[in-house]
Amino acid sequence: MSVLDTISASDVAAFRDRLIANGSLQPYRALDGSETPWQDSPAASDSSLRRFIYARKGDLAKAEAQFAAHLVWRRHVFPIDEDGIVGELLSDGRRFLRLGMTGDGLPLIAIDFQWGYFLEGCTALDCLRASLVFIERCIEINEPQDLPQACIISYGGPPPIDYAGALAILLEANYPERLQRGVIYPVPAILGRLVRAFLWIFDKNTAAKISIQWNEADILRFLGLCRTDLPERMRDGLEGAERQFKPDSHARMNRLLYGGIYAGLKPSQRLVQQLLDPNKAKQVATPKPSRAGRGSGFWACCLSRGEEDEPRPSRSRDAKFGWTPDRDASYGDGVICQPTSKRDEGNAKRQTLGMATVVALIAMVVCLLKCDVAGVSLAALADTLR
């Protein structure tokens, strides 16, 4: 039984009546740019309405605000041109993969971050657009089969933080409760427990969906797969990952790690702005941190961020909920997720630090994968300590 089934039919009917009574909702714009009244669109299905209700914890007013903002967002973002680099990213099979079904009948997808090469030959904005097309295509396939949620494998080391942060913002605001569970793989068992300890910073629902796996047998068991269900490059756990490293993979992943943590969420927010209106924002490159103030150790990079590094959320004068079209923002009526109280700001900061810490730990693991400890590879050491 899905968590979405906890939303009763009467709640869905009440929510639908509320949306119809709104009278000012935008049409639904599809990926190809065509438009239909929202009532006749995939967004109006019972499963879709359940997702919005569940995401706002049964508060129909907040669910209505998020739903309305989602329709506005679609009109800003779609259509996405699939010619050129976006089409190449989707067709080359390197980054975005559909892997069939899990053992319990859920769609399974994967993103491969290519051990530091995710942005090779493209920009974060290109990958963000390709991600949205990939998500929309998966939804088009899965929704008619009454499969509103999916599982995802995050493979290939740390993601570019501007891309990952922007995608997280967009998924939370516009694709609520699409994730059934996620797996970060491969992370050595001894360090996976440490990564898990930091997930308390996330909300309980999100943390409960995340699993950290280090070897092939564990991820196969967790997802109910056979070995042949995994692409060959994702097999053999840590040892398989070691074989894929290129000479500069460590350096590339270190740059992603340090640049992302020191930049905070500002590059992610600017990337979202550029997606919504390319004419009003510039492409943001992940900056290299200065050596001054970096500290003497790994943990210094996680703990030395000052208050000045935290992004200041924009505020809408009439915003009552976290999900509203912000008409004061530089990109017009686009959707933003903004704190609406001191408590919300504190939670947002803790979540930001938590995300950075978790990504930092995973990146540290990846960067150590090929090191030798007293002549023993880390993969072998992790197997011994398990």
C-alpha cells in the first residue's frame, strides 16, 4: 500500500472542488508546449491530487497554492527544445537511465554522475533541462499504468551542487511525492553509517526514503533485483567503481565538493532563475574556493561557513505559504520555495548544511576509493569492517 492511499477519496473530491472554485488556475502546459484546461490534464488525476494533498500534510489551502504555482511554473519552463545538447544527453545513455521495475513493481530509474564527469561537454542548465524532460517522459509512461511513484539510484559520486540543488528545488515544488525511495550507491559500509547519522537534519519523511548501500548484493536485495537488472558499470559495488575512475576523477570530485559547499545554495537558485527566464540570469559556474579560511582539515570545510554564505530567501509580500508564485522575484511569476517564518528559515539553514555535509561525506568516500591503507584497498578494508 502506497502512502498516497492514505488520502481518502472524499479529501480528493474536496480538493478538486476547491480547485474548480478557484476559477483563475492556468491551463496545463505539456512538455511539447501544447495546452489543455487543467481539469482535462494529467495533473487532475486522482493520484496527482493525492500527491499534492499528501505533500502539504492534508492542508487543502496549501495544496491549492502549490498546485496553482505548479501550473504557472509549467508555462515558464515548457516546451524544452530536445534538439542539440539536451537530446544528446538523453540519448547517449550515460547519465539518465530507465532500469525497468523493482521487485515490488515500481519503476526504477538512475542518475549516473560519472565520477566527476557529469558536466563534461555540457552545462548544469543543459543537464537540468534534460532531467526535466527525462522525468516528464517517465511520468508519461508510468501514469497510465497507475504508477505515480518511482525509485531512483544515485550513482557515480557527488553531483554538481548547483545542479543538484536546483533539481531538488524543482522536484519538491512541482513533483511532490514522486519519489518512493532512493539509494545512494556505492558507499563503504563503515562510512555509510556515518552518512546515515547526518540524515536527522532532513525531515523524517525524506530521510526514511533514503538508503545508503555499498555492495552489489545489498542493493539487489533492497530493490528486489537480479544482477542482470543493473547496468554492467553499476555492478561489483566499490570494486566496480574503482575500475571506472579516470586519472583526474579525484581532482574533479574535489572541485565539485569544495566549490559546492562554499558557494551554498545561491548558484542553485540562480540556475532555477535561468531556467525560468534565460534573459534575466547568467549561467553560474561553480566557483573555486579561495585557500584563505579553508582550514586545515576536511571537517573545516563543513564547519567554517559563515552567516554571510547563507542565501537570503526572497520574500513575497502576500506569501502565506511556502509554495507561491513570487511576483517580486526577478524571473516573474516563477515558483520558489521560501521560508515564511524565523522557524522555517532555521529549518532551511539546517537542511542546507545537512545536504552539504552528506554530499561532502559521500564525496570523501569516492575520493578515497583508490587509496591504499597499509597496502589494502578501501574496498577490501570496508569488506573486512562490515
